[in-house]
Amino acid sequence: MFPGQVQLAPQPQYAPTPQQAQGLQGGPLASGFPNYRSPRPSPPWLTGKIVGAVVVVLTIAFAVIGFLIVGGRGANSPEGAVEGFYSSIVDGDTERAHDLLCDQLASQITEGDLEASLSGDSGERGASVEVGEASDTTFEGQEAATVPVTLTSNLGNQATGTVTVVEDKGWRVCEINVS
């Protein structure tokens, strides 16, 4: 002891002696916290599976949302755009048919115009469409394709012609020449 130093009462010991620690099951106690035992760590394989599952679910969710937002308007091929347009009209789905029109044609024809043209055409339900192979062309400076088409009503009437589709967020109908 040094001169001027005060003798303090002995402090209680919380950490067990090495002999006491060996006697305890589960290993030594944490120092400073009597009777505390740390929890067992989670198995690493379980943590990896949980993190992996969350990453996969989020990736799929973002892919689906991105597809719906970005690629929802046009079709994947010129023929698909024409088939989709006419099948939407036959089914009475004017919203989908209008979505398959290019911006120029969609600004000239409203969804209401499509509905009005269908209301007097009740005999055309069940009509079929035959689409030929598309040929490349340009339409007002854009990459385009001309698709030959034959429409057959359920009454047996036929109309043939071509439909011009342009590539703009998918293939979309831009000009119809059917008679």
C-alpha cells in the first residue's frame, strides 16, 4: 500500500474459479453477470437458407412488377400483336385492344369508339382470325412489319387485308387495311 491510499472493502467476485467453471454444464459464466449463460448461436445452414429464400422471393417479386410496369403494352411479335388485337375485339375486351394500338392510332381512336363499333356487331362474336407471316417494312420512319390477315365471321363472311404494326414497347397495331 502507498502512503495516503485508503483500504477499501474487498469486492465480491462474480467470475467463477476455473474449478467452478469446469463443474458447470454449458461452459463458463459471463464475467460480471452472475448465472448468465449466453444463448446458443443459430446454425449457419439455417441462416443461409432463410436469407436465400428472402432474396429469391424479392427477386421474383421485382421481376413480376417490372414486367407488368414496363412490358405490359405491346406483343412479342408482329403476328402476336395482330392476333391479340383481333381476339380482344372478338372477346369484347376493348381496353386490351386499345392498349395494342400505337400511340398515333390510339390518339385518333378512343376506347369508346371501339365499344361503339362492337355494339352494333353482335353477330361477329365467335369470329376467327388467320394471320400470315409478317414482312419487314418501315412506317413513318419506324421499324415496322406488314402482317397479312383473313377475318372470318361466325356467319361465314370473310375479309382480307394487311395490318401494319410498329415496334414501340412491344409490337403494336398502327394501320389497318382490311376489306
